[in-house]
Amino acid sequence: MKFIILLILMFINKYAYSAEWITEATAKITILKKLELPGGSTYSSFEINGAGKDNTGKQSIAVCVGHRIDKDNKLNEQKVYCTSYISDGNEYSFMQIRKETDTDAGVGKSIILNGTGPYKKLANKECIYAVSYLKDHAFVTTKCKVSNNIFNSLKN
């Protein structure tokens, strides 16, 4: 009986989330305010304007605001809120969180907060993103495991 349940769970896991939605973007970062904190930390607030594409063939632009705390060239905490406008007329909002990594690159968690059209189905979805920087530009790849049904609805 345990073997049958294990087989069913493996089947569900493999086929329920067998697709991967991938977005690639680049963005310009503008520092709005920078404060030196006691103890040698730096607090920065910023805005981000970017553009990208995903593996469904759609393009997007994104507008973001966020903050970060750095110390000794290491990121302590970063939180960014964004709205992404999709070429199909839909949009979605997300939050990116990254902690305790290098300042110039790292991996974090992206959480889709809400959206319109097929992006509604992604609300509360957690994804993984990787970012690297060149001067005042960020290069971001985000990967989300989704069901085939959701991936197909994003393609339409």
C-alpha cells in the first residue's frame, strides 16, 4: 500500500509541476537615497526600470522600488516590489527578497503577489531568481515551476 501511495505521489509531483516559466530581464537601477548607519552599514533606497522576455514569447517592462542594507561589501538584506506589464495586456506584481549574499551577485526568492488574466493563477507562487550587476544595470533570470496547464495559459 505504501508503495502505491509513493508511486501516486511521484506521478503527481512529476506531472503536476513539469513545466518551468523562465523570465530574463535587464534593468537600470537609480539610487534615490543612501544613508550611512552606525556600525558601518549603508541603507539605500532605489527604483528600477527594466524590460525582459519570457519563454512563452512575451515581452515585458517592469517598474520597481526597493531598499537594501549593505556592510563590508556584503548584502545583509534587500527587498524589492515590482509591477510587470506584459505585451499581452496583462500585468502582475511581485516581491523579491535576497539576504546575506555578495553585493554584486546572488540568488533570492521572488514571490508573485497578484496579477490579471492568467497571471492571477500565480498569486503566492514562490520562484527563484539570480541577479548580477554591471555598473548601474541588473541582469535577472527568474525560474518558476508551474503546472503544464498554467504554463499553457501563460503562452496564450
